[in-house]
Amino acid sequence: MRKAIVFVFCLLVTTLLFALPAREARASGWEWRQNDWSGGPGQALWVDDARYSESHRVDTRSVPGSIRLSYISNAYTRDPSNPVLAPGGAGSWDENLVVGFPRPREEGGYETLYRGSNVGNIKAVGYASSPDGVNWNKHAGNPVLRGGTGAWDAGGVGYGPLIDEGDHYTMFFRGYDSASKYRYGRATSPDLVTWQRDAGFVFGPGPSGSWDENLGHIVVRQDGPGYAMWYEAFDAGGISAVGYASSPDGVTWERSALNPVLRGTPATWDAGGIEGFVLLERPWVGDYMIAYTGTDGSGNYGIGLAFSPDGVAWTKHPGNPVIVTGGAGSWNQAQVDVFAIDFDGGMYRMLVIGYDSGGNVGTGEYWSDDGLTWAVNTLNPVLDHAAPVAWDDQSAYMNAPDLEGGALRSFYFGYGGGAPGVGIGTATTNPYYSGTGTLTSSVFDAGSQAQWGTVKWEEVVPAATTAELRVRTGNTPVPDGSWSAWTAVTNGGAVPGGPTRYIQYMVVLHSAGAATPEISNVVIDFEAIPTTWYFAEGYTGSGFDEWITIQNPGGTDANVVVTYFTPSGGPVPSNHTAPANSRYTIYVNNDLGADLENSFRVQSDQPLIVERPMYFRYSGLGGHDWRGGHDAMGSTQLSRKWYFAEGYTGDDFEEWLTVQNPNAEWATVDVTYFVKGADPIEKQHRVRPLSRYTISVNQDAGSNLEVSAAIEADLPILAERPMYFDYQGSMDGGHIVMGSPYLSQDWYLAEGATFDPFTE
């Protein structure tokens, strides 16, 4: 059977100080997509654990689904309508200050939470949106979050780290007491506008005399079902350091016994403390990276790096500081502060705030291939404070940009001597692309010897750019001298050489600087038989017989492990031997036991074909007497997305969704039902680790609905759709199907009959 691996490049990771998270950015890494045997050609499934093995100046983040050359910024040009978001009128809650850093919205345009204050300096949080980044509308109900009278945050509140939980946002906001001492509260919102806050603060400073008796800014990340926090804090003498805390629920926090986990080193460049930091999670490396502002306490500043395998035990880079202040008369003569850091898949970029000798602020850009050695953008500052008498003639704190129609757009906080004196501005520029970039894929394992077919991809190659794809194949999981040499292939051309088990490809991009080539949707056809199969459905209760049928077409006995997953969790393994050149049958009612809803995974050391026949006499939820059987071929991969076009919850029909979560973590599963003649219905489910989960669509979506379903999970899962029915009172039975993990414009169906007594 012909299959294909499809390589899809998705959002990697970006850490931006003050940035809101993008709703669509749930999956880390980029993923391979391979055809699934359950539905024939055109099926595809996502695999989460395969990432590229090496990249150099290749951007897989800016345009999801494609790879392009990494860029650095040219100098930014301010929008003439700046500030695009300014303080309110006299007497308003935000007449004194507006601070925020907008983000793109999934549906288009931009939005931001921003901190405002009145003439009494009482701070609150507002919301604003814009269709284009220039014309902004403040929410009529602002402020959307404010402090309580006489409460722990009576001095006001400011926005803080925002976590996208799927169906709602959680924000850990900063609160100020009457003495302007920081504490952090927790609030949740479905839309960034309507907020529900906890009664008190959830994280406060340490006791008097402690290293953290005053809090600064915090960074919060989801950590499994709970949260991890890194926080800046100061002692009574103003010496700052970084601490770590964890929480199972975002309410109860436990400080690390190792605190402070990152602090200045005596008699060195950062002996005076760590005055700010940004955090970058690096799943492709397996660690955390912090870039921090350090000072010796005598007015000298630099930016250093530290790395940790767990976020708690940190090791400073021996080459610190990696960025230092400039010379006399420079834009960053007096001080440098780290402001944002990101990794686009092949290059790191850091935004740095610089202070000149007069205290004026501008933003510069630095870049690095390895995250250790940093090069300066020769156009720095890419956004400087404006000329005298402008509203932003004293500062321009610029956040990381977004790619918008080939140009870069960023937002910045500015202040100065001209009216209105403070606000949020926007600026744009064209990127300057790297001359050469390469991406080497992970090694793909066909599971057995495979005959590789054609290679296809989509590309955009502007003038003065080139794009090339090369492949190599072999029979060892790690490329060595036995592998073929890298060979360039044409789009639609064949992979050279005979059958092998493994394949790898390399993309090579070139540019003169003004434009970038793009490659997406790399597809390599091959023929192979899998060694791992997944099934989401199974039941051994009264009236049900469940079987697993295995074909071993090879000349070697296959050692087979069937791992069953039940609703209560906890895998149940069962070992079998499937003889060579034969059919092998497992009666699940005996192998697993009676009265169990189940899903299962079949793993073998030899290529196999696996199906699951089931026979039933089933009463359902409505006391029916349905008799029949159905059969399904397994899926060879898992996916975060599954689509089902058919479904009906009318009288004498029962529709189910069965979900397998073979991961060691809880999975959040969002189901969107598309209903004929009505609005979509959205439901969310939590599936325990290593378990089978069942959804009654009749109950979840409602009765008497013609319905289709789209499933999206935060972990790779499997989903099937069993249905049982008595159609028109004369045709009873059941059928089942694996979902499709992707959408397509073309579908082919070989079967169909409309003659009596068939109804299609």
C-alpha cells in the first residue's frame, strides 16, 4: 500500500516580555505527517516527537506551515498617527498612563491588555482592539480589571503573565498596596474582557529581611496540570535575584528550597544583582534558557545567559556578559536591559533596551546562531527615541515584531516631552534575510524496509532566491558511512536508490537579502508495512465479542505486545507470538477480561497488518435490540486533530466518540459539533493518562441532530466514531470509522449502491 510522509512546519516557541499568547499556538515543535492505513491514500496523521535534527538560519515560526530564511530587522519607521493608543481624557481612569504590547488576533487584527492610571496614580487594566494595528478601539466597559477598595491591591492592578487554557485565559496580575508593594493575584476570563478574580492574592513577597521581601516581575508557564513561576525579587538593600515556585492549581504556591535559584556572583560583573530577565523554553534542546540584565552595583550593566534542565538548577554561561554597553556617545552607553528573546527555528533574536548618557531609551536587536555568541544588528538602534518635542522623544521600548504581509510590524511604549507625553506606538520595516539557510530533517523510520517513491513540495521562489531539497537513505537509525550521499531531487522526482528503512531530507535556501524563498508540504511517497497500530474502540461487555486479527506476511515470527487502555487508566500489556506467513487471532474478551471498555495499541518487532472485528447484540441507552458487527483497520499514527463528517442523534440512533490517550499526561480534548441548520456546539473533555474515554454524542451535543464533529487535543490521541441504529424500522446494526486527521479538497469513495434495498 502506498503511503506518504508529509512534513508540516508549525510554531516553535517564542518568549516575549509582556506579550499575550496566541490562541492558535498550542503545539510546540513542528510535526511530521504520515499517511494512515485506515483510510487509504489521502489519510494523514500527526506525529509530535519528530523535529528537525539541525537547522541554520531557517525560520519555521513566522509563517506557520512553511520554512523560510531567518531575518534581522531593518530600521523601523514610525506610523504618522502615533501614538495609536493614547491616554484617556481628563477625569478618565487612564488619563495619566497607557502601557501595553498588542498581539495579532487569530481572526485578524490586533488586541491588547494595557495598564492605565488616573491622576492619583491608581492603576487598572483595560482592553483595546484594532482591525489594522493603527486604528484602535478601547473597550466601552474599561477598565476590565481593577483593584479593590481597602484591599491588598487598593493601589491598583497591572496585567501579568497570561496563560491560554484552551477554553479560557488565566492571568496572574500584579497588585499594588498603598505603599506600592507588589503582590500577585489570579483571574480568569473567556475573552480577555470579562474577568473573574480570586478573593485574595495568590503570591506575595517573603518576610521582612528575606532575599525576596519585595517582588518584581514574574514569568508563569503551564507545567503539566499545574504551573511553574520564575520571579524577580529584591532584598531590603535593593539587591535582586530570581526565585522559583510551583503550584498544582495556580492558587497555592510553594517556593523552591533552593531559592534564589539565580543570583549575582560576588566580585563579578553581576554582583549587584539581576535586574530583569526573560525565559525561553527550549524543548528541542531539553532545557530552559534565561537572558538576564546584570549589574555590578556601581552603574555598570550587561546581559548574561543561564541554562537549566529543570528550571530550578541554573548554570551561568562562562562567557557572560554576552552583551555589554556601547562606547561614548552611543545609544546604549549607560545601560542595556534585555527585553525580549525568541527562536525562529534556526536563529535566536534578542531585543535590548539601551540608555544613552542622557537617560533616553531606544531598542536594539541582536542575533545568534547558537544562543551563546551574539552579533549586533549594525543598524541599531532599530527604533530609537524620537527627535525633541515629540511625544516619544525620551523613550521607545519596542516589543518583538510580527510578520504582516511581508513586512514587520511592532508596537512600542513611548514617552517624552510632547503631547500626549505617553502612549503606545506602532512601527514597521522590511526584514533583511539571511544569505543561506539549511534545515536537516529528523531521520524518518518507515518501520520496515520501504521502497521510496516521489518527493513533492510546494514552493515560492522570488527573484534573486533559490530553494533546493536533498535526500539520503540508509538502514541504520543514525546516519553513518553506509547511508547514501546527499542527492538533490527535483520537485515530483523520485528518491534514488533501492529499499531502505530510513530517510532524511535537507532544505537549502539562498537569498540576496531582500526576499526569501519558502518551502512547505514536503511529501515523500513510500511503500512499507507498519509495526505499530492503534485502536480507540473496544468493548468486552455482555452481548459483545471483540477480536484482534493479525496478518504476519513476513518470514519471521513476530513478537507482539498488545497494550490495553481502560477508562480507569493504567496500561494492561499482553504478549503474543504471531507465526510467520500466517493469520493470528486474539479474543479480547479472554485476553483482557470481561465487561471492559477498552482501546489498545499493537506493537511488533515485525511488520504486521491488524484489524479489529466486533460482533454485538446491544440494547444501547434506549433499550434496543441491535444485532450486527463492524470491523476497522487500525491507525498507524496518532494526531492532535480528528474530523468526522457523519453523525446522527435522532430516534433509534446512538452515536459515540471513543478516544485513546496513550500519553503519560492528561489530555484536553475539545470537540466542536457542526449541526445542520444551527450554530456549532463546543464541548471540552479531560482524558486521563493511558486511558480510553467515551463520549455519548446524543448527550454531549443533544438529541435529534444531524451532526459532524471536529476534535482537537493538546496531545496526540486517537479517535473513532461507533454508531448503532435501527434505520427506518427495518435495518438495524452498527458501523464504525476512524476519523480523518486533516481536511482535503478532494475525496474518493470506491463503494456505493442505490438499488433496492440499498439506501446511500
